[in-house]
Amino acid sequence: MLPHHADPIVAIATAPGRGAVGIVRVSGKGLAPFVRALLGRDLRPREATLGPWRTADGQPIDTGLALWFPAPHSYTGEDVLELQGHGGQVVLQLLLARCLEVASDALPGLRLARAGEFTERAFLNDKLDLAQAEAVADLIDASTEAAARSAARSLAGAFSARVHALRDALVNLRMLVEATLDFPEEEIDFLQKADAQGQLQRLRQSLSTLQAEAQQGALLRDGLQVVIAGQPNAGKSSLLNALAGAELAIVTPIAGTTRDVVQQTIQIEGVPVHVTDTAGLRDTPGIDEVERIGIERAWQRIRGADAVLFLHDLTRWGEPRYRHGDANILRGLPEGVPVLHIWNKIDQAEGAPAGDDDIALSAKHRTGLDALRQRLLQLAGWQSGGEGLFMARERHLRALDQVGQHLQQADQLLAHAGEHLDLLAEELRLAQHHLGEITGEFTADDLLGVIFSRFCIGK
């Protein structure tokens, strides 16, 4: 994406569809002549100006507000023009075409913006660091109120501030260690007097705290993928409906009613939980092709789940054939995926096993659901009281993990600093490098391309 970051760009900045207001956004260097040619006048900075927008032959396109943000006081750090008109797609497309038409003389090189390119320029022009830029997309995509608040905190710089504080402490330790390279005969005493070991331990403790908070932020962003599995008529669709509080899936006494996956996102204490109902799992020669495909899709979802709710029918638990079917399913569940055993229909039967991962409930009467919700939160590692959380992504967690590994190596080397001082300095340098990947201080161009390409057009 980077080779063309100097081109002026334009895009519709509002979502497709009809709305009261639609926005066309232009960003680039030296937009003043373009603004004059498009609107027939100069605009006062950061002041809304009402006026008509016309085609080249004077035909009206729309009437709306024009806002002019001269560089560097704009979202992208470049000159920015925003045209706010009525939110019809035809109107916005006409306005976009008019901008491109005027630019042929007044702003050569103006082109349509790629996905995320406005925010990419905000990053390249030091208006946002990379973690804040990612928070823009996270705020747009937030599926719960808690996730939106956390994304807003990241956008305001809460996560970046924590990373910068850790980086500053790491830089101070690096300066201390590298300074000893010039005085090899005094290096051990020098490091001991400066409490290098204590500084490193405090660094690791701060990192551990940051990792735990980032893990919570990642959970708010990505949520938990939960799959309900079990034999036909165990009550899987009823459980999905009960958790969602709506009749999403068809429930009948007929085996094989659910033929395809049905998914709904619910929230538990602000954590998004993506619950998937699947076809009943059975190995019967007489099933039709549609049900067979549904069962294959069920196993695919199970293999990609963060947790499986294995639903057992208490009313049939005494049947040897039913117990054999459950045992076959259990053997087929992938290793490493947590399994919660859910004993359904306690309103009709008794005697549910009481293991650590067993929950008894009635999906029909919606009893026992609170225990299930709390167990899911425990499984996800969620800790209540996260009002100060910030949003984090998987790449942030991986970077922090790399930092932790290098600090661990540095801790081991520090015990023999007299022999391995150069290796100690290198481990600290690598730790700082991975920390800088989070905010974009050290970031490959291909990574930027991946990150910003996942934004929406016009943002």
C-alpha cells in the first residue's frame, strides 16, 4: 500500500444504503485549488459551509455542508475536505464522480481510496500509532457495549501508553547494560549498583500484568466461539434459543430437524459469545444427503471451536444405545478443545452426573442457564471488573509473548553478565523491537497492508 501514499484520494465515507446523511471525503496535499474549483469559493478552516453542489453544466447534484481541514490539523494529517449531503447512493456517486471530474484539472492524480487508506495516512503522518489505528476498526466492529468502550480507550491511547511506559523502562535498562560494554573491568559491580536485576524483574512483572489485561481486551474483541453438539433431539436448538432469548432455530420432536449450522452472538457481562447450533451427530446409514452434509459441517465447526457444549438428554441416558452414541461423539471430539457436559431436561428426569465440567439445566424452561453463562466466562478466562480495559488483538498478544521470551532469556543471561554481556544486550534489543511492533515503531510494510486492507472503504 505504501508506494502510492502521496496520491490524493477520495471515497464515500458512509456505509452503503440509504440514510439521512452521506459523506464524501477527500484527502491530499495542496487541496485548496481543488476546493475552489469544486465549490467556487474558498472555505474557512473547520467551519461548516452550506451551499449547492452542481455538475459542470450547472445542474444541481445536492445541497449540503462542506468542511475544510487544512493540514496538519485533520484526521489524516493532510488537507481534508468533507462533503456532507443526503445519504442516497445515487447522490453520493454523482458527487464522487464530480470530484474526480474537477480533479482532472485542479488536482491531478486524485484516485479512489483503498480500504483503510485514510486511517493508514493518519498513521503514516503520526496522527495515530498503529495500535490506535487498529482501534478505529475495532470501535466500528464492536459487537457489545463493553467492547466499544474498550476500543474507545485504545483509540484514546490507553493501550499505547502502557506499551510506551514498558518501552521506556526497557530503554533505560538497555542503556545501562550497553554502557557497561565500554567498561568491561567494572561491569559486574556497575550492574549490581544500578540494580539491573531488580529493574529486569520489575519489567517482567509489568509485562505480565499488561499481558493479562491485553488477553481480556482480545476476548472483548474476538469473543468466544462456542459450538453446541450432541445427538439428535438432545435439545441443542432449544438451548440456542434459550441463550439467545429468541426463537432462532426450529424445534420439533423429529430427529434431524436441524440440517445446517445456526449461529447467534450473545453477550455475557459484555463478552461476545458466538453460539452455534449444529445438526445432531449420528452415524446412521439411513440418513439423507442433506443431513449428512449438515453433520459434516457440524464437525467442521467443532474443530474450530473455543469450547464445545456437549448436550446429553437425561430422559434417554438409561438407554444403552444412546449412551453408546454419546461415547462415540466424545471419542471424536478434537483434543485441546474444552468440553462442557450439559445435562438437559432436568425437568423430566433426575440423576445428572456431577463432574467438574457438568451442568444440569432445562433448555425448555430456561433454568440453570446462569450457571452455564458463568462457566463459559470462567472457561474464557474472563475476570469481572474490567472497566479500564483496552482493546487488543491476536498480533498484540503474540508480540507481548515474544517480549516475554526475550526478557526471560535476558534474566538468565544477567546471572552471568560478565560472560554474556553482549548477548544480554541483544536480548533486550529484540524485546524492544517486538514491543515496538505493537505501536508501529518497527513494522513491515506488508503487515501494514494486511491491517489496513481489513478496514472499510472511506475510513
